[in-house]
Amino acid sequence: MNKRTDVIPTTLYDDEAVCFIADRYHSTPQQVVRCFLERDGIVSDPEEEPVTFRLEENEMEILRGLTFGNHS
């Protein structure tokens, strides 16, 4: 499952929606993005501490649009 993640813009961590989701789960934007990447099967890092929350499907769709929708 370790795929390239260079398609993920670094500005994603500062995005208002990502920060809102992070606040909702009392986590960091980086944890939200990692949770998204793992749940979507894009990347998996067994050395990282597991994420303790699960994103809802509407949040997944928002993140898909932010990461891949802008790069068509």
C-alpha cells in the first residue's frame, strides 16, 4: 500500500476545511491527511502511531476533492 504521495499539495495542511476537520477530532491537519490517505488506500506507514479516529464519508469526499480534484 505504500504509494507515492507527491500528488498531495503541502498547502493542504493549511486548508480551512482540513483545519476544521482536525479541530473536530482534536488532532492535527497532518493526522487528518494521514487518516485520509490510509483509509483511501493511498499510503500506509506501519511505523507511524495509528490514528484514533475515523473520517466520515463526507469528510473523505471533501479531502478527495482537495487532493485530487484540483489536479485533473
